[in-house]
Amino acid sequence: MEGDKYLQEFLVETSMFNSIVLGHLLPSNWWVTLPHFLQTWLRNYIAGTLLYFISGFLWCFYIYYLKRNVYVPKDTIPSNRAMLLQIYVAMKAMPWYTLLPTVSEYMIENGWTKCFSSISEIGWFAYIIYFPIYLVIVEFGIYWMHRELHDIKPLYKYLHATHHIYNKQNTLSPFAGLAFHPVDGILQAVPHVIALFLVPTHFRSHVALLFIEAIWTANIHDCIHANLWPVMGAGYHTIHHTTYKHNYGHYTIWMDWMLGTLRDPEDDSCQRAQKVQ
């Protein structure tokens, strides 16, 4: 009984999220008649779509218009057609992408994971220990998932190649961040869910990180090299899109550094300059 009461806290929290999003964005309360799982999926789909468009449009407006020719040279700005294609691919996959956080919330609500509802349950010290472990598991998992999507030829041909048609600066934009085959996008986010079974994880932190993925992937596809060590920024990821065999990491360069797949944008720029000379 005590366990059921505790799991009820997760259900109350997800119901609150559903009410906040669906209650404010849908014209009537017809959604309350849907099963809880479908309510959660609809909330994730609407929130994910809004986050994709708002972050993408604002970022593109800033770097391609307000700061035109400052961060990205004029001749490398992607065409409207290229960006519309990326949006089309991402929107086809969005219903499937948002199924993953819906399933993870279902597993959490049923007590299948190590998730906890409130930081006060374990204290801030334990949270500060567990959260980096969660991120390390995610980084490790995404690196290998991404690398195998390249190394296993059928996976590349039928899944990951959809994303790699954007292989030059003038075809990459923040909208390319979610332009994947839906199975590819889900596979690369699965480590977030696997980590729930391995390390105690704060529920809201997990949900937030899944949605922050949309912002992060937009950022690493804008071709702007921030040079903030050890962050796997857009400079590194642009190289990945041009060589196909470097910089598989997600948040950091550590996995690539340890496994010999790192290629630094600064070194790459120096090599190009020497060739020109």
C-alpha cells in the first residue's frame, strides 16, 4: 500500500503536466476523456512540436537575420528550401519521438525504474552525485548508439542516412537537429531511459532533459563553434557531418577523446589554412 501511495505521486505529477499543457492550449476539455497514456502522449507531442518550432525559428532569426554575416558567412546560410525539408522530416518523426518520454513516464508511474519524485527524499548531496552519473551513462550510450548507426551499414543506409543528407554548412541549420528517421531519433534518445534503471533519477530532471534534447540538437547544428571545452559544440558536430567518422559524442568530447575519434575544429581550420597557403 505504501508503494502504491508513493507511485501515485508520479501519476499526480504527470496529470498536472497534462493539465497545464492541454488545458491551456486546446480549445475545450475533450482531452480529459482520453486514457492517461494518450493524454501524456498528446501533451508531449504538442510541447515537443512547440519547442522545436519556437527554438528553431528564434535561433534562425537571430543568426541568419539579426546577426547576418556575423556568426555564419552569408554564402553558407542554408536555403529556405533546405530548412523546410528539415522541418518536414522532423514533423513526420515527431509523433514517434514523443512516444519515448510517454513510455518512460508510464514505466516510472508503474514503479519499474529507480526514479524518485522529490529531491528532498534523498537530499541535495545525493542528487548532485547521482545526476552526473546519469549524464555519464547517457553520454556513453549515445556515443555508442551514434557510432554503431554509422558502423553497421544497414543501420546507416536505412536509418541514419536520412539525417546525413545535410553534410555541408549551407545545408545545416537548427531545424536539422531533429530531422531524423523516427527510429534513429528514438535509438539515440534511448540511453536517457536506460539510465532510469541503473541510477536513482529525479523525475522532473529526466523529463526536462528529454525536452532539452530538442534545444541541444538545434544548437549543435547551427555551425557556430563556441570553443567551450569540453562541450561537443556545433564546430565539432559540423565536422561529424562532413567526415562521417569523427565526433560521435553528444554533450562532451570525452568519449571521442578516449576512443580516438575526436577531430578538433581549431586543428581542422589550421589544416585548411595551410593548404590554401
